[in-house]
Amino acid sequence: MYGNTRADGRGDVVGHVDQVLNQEQGGQTLNPGHALLFTPVVANLDLTDTRCSQVPYVCVTLSKGEKPNPRFSLSPQPDESILTGCVDTPCTTNQFRVTYSYVDAPESTSITENKQDNIVIFDAIFNTDSGSKDATSGSNLWQLDTWLSDVPEGYGTRHSERHQVLTDAHRNQYVTAGDDLAFRGIQTSFDARGLTCDRPKYMCAELKEDPQSTGDFDLVGVPNDSSLRMCKEIDCAPAKKVVRVVDTAIGLIGAASLVESESENNVRMNVDVHPSPDSDDVIGDDLWKLAASTSSSPDGQTDKHIISENVLTDRQDDQDMHAGQKMTTHKTGSIVCR
């Protein structure tokens, strides 16, 4: 006895059992012109990891026993197909099958490298097989894990993996087989510290049965478990540089002084900027502006009068700044006082 995909028993064989007759049945006499009836025939077909669609028929094939006594020749007429019989069989599945899944998130979804808390809100959609079991009973049915991946399929290292990002309402969501299992408004967070944007980043999610589930089904991905996993490429923004300045010092060049009521006073200076050791390095172009002003107080805040919004040359505003290292702009341009 065996399960089969074809009504004539010539398809794929599932759960084959060699001998399903008991000793008494195996010794029954066959009289010419009379039917040989075996009843009841009891067999156990192992359908572990087998779907109902794989066993639409149950078949039996008659053959001689291993050591018949007396010995005889079994001659089927017109051919051997007459020795096989198949019957449709009802099949009850305990599998809740997911055939496809995808992430729906706004196009603006992104993470920032080296940022600890990147909050992302998204929907997770799972297409289900209409021939599988409904998930309409029990509690704490679902678990959804999220992570960042370097590859679009989500394999390999799982960066910033979080287990169970579903709310209680999501976990207890029922679905009828054939309908979409849709989790809306899921919120997760990715810790991107130590990650950089030098390669594409994918946010991934994977559906599982909750360890506390009381549902009466087995969650299965069809054709394999990859149907339970989904990934979406998201933008990655470089981290903003933080420059922590602890001191700014001005040194006048030569015998520079201001002359009262003079229409033009040319002053040249060196400006030293001191970043702290925990400041970020800043390397690039057009980085700085240096405004010049006069004031009646040493802190530069009283009676402040802006003379020039920027006195740096193109070369000076391109200077790089490194953590803990003084940056000096030499011979900063003239100030005109009127």
C-alpha cells in the first residue's frame, strides 16, 4: 500500500508499506472464478513532511508472498496494471502554508550609520495556500524577527537582530487559509553602531510560530522556508560629523590697531581653533566660514557689529580638522571699518 499522485498508481510513490496483510489474510485461498476479498486491511502510511496535494490517491498492488506454499505463477490479464487499484482519499492537513512574503515600507525608510536607535515602521505581508489549514484558533500565534543584512536574501550575518517585534494584537491575529496574513504598522529599531554605508543595506523579517503559541497548526514555508523570510533594500545615510570646539584664539599680526573715525582699518590675524580629542575628524571642501565683528566686550557679545560674514579665502575654508589637533588659519583677510 502506498500514496500516489496518479489514479493508476504510476505516479510518485509516498509512504510505501511492503506488506499490509496479516498472516490469515496472506494465506487465503483463491478459487477460480471467485473474487478474493481481504477485509479489513489496516495500514499506517507515514506522511511526515508530506502535503495532501502529494497523496491524492491511496493504492494497493497485489503480488505473491515471499515463500508461497504451494508455489504458483501469478499471471495478470491483460497486463500487470490489473494487479493495482487506487482510490481517492480524503486528507486533512495540519499545515498553515505560506507561499510568498514581502515588506511594504515607505520609500523614505533609511538608517544612519553609527546611530544606535534607527526606528523603522513597516508592513509585513504573507500570501497563504488556500489548501492549507486555517489559523483561526489559539493565542500567541506568531513571532516576527527583524535584522539588517548585507545581502538581499537575508542570509549570513544578522546585524542588530531583534526577536518578536509584533504587538499583542499582531500575535493573536487570525487568518483563513488563502487570505493574506498582513501585519500593519510594525515598529522595529536597528542599532547601526559599527556599520557603515559602504555596501547596500537590507532590512529583513522572518515569520515564526511564537514559542508560546497554542494554535493547532504547523507553520510551513512553500516550497521552502525562504517563503517565510523577506528583505527590502533601504537607504543608508552617513553619520553627521560632530565637531566639539573647546577654544578659539585670535592673534593679531604686526602692529595692527584700529584708528577711531578712520574710514578703513586693515587688520590681519591668525585664528586658532582647538577641537576636543573626542571630536570627529572633518575632511572635505568648503567646510568653514569665519565672520568678523567688533564688540565693546571681551566676550564679543556686547554692541556686536558684523563687519564681514566670511573673511576666509577658498583655501582656508577647505582646511581639514582632526580630533584634538589645533587648526590654524594664517593671515586671515582684512577687516574694513566705516
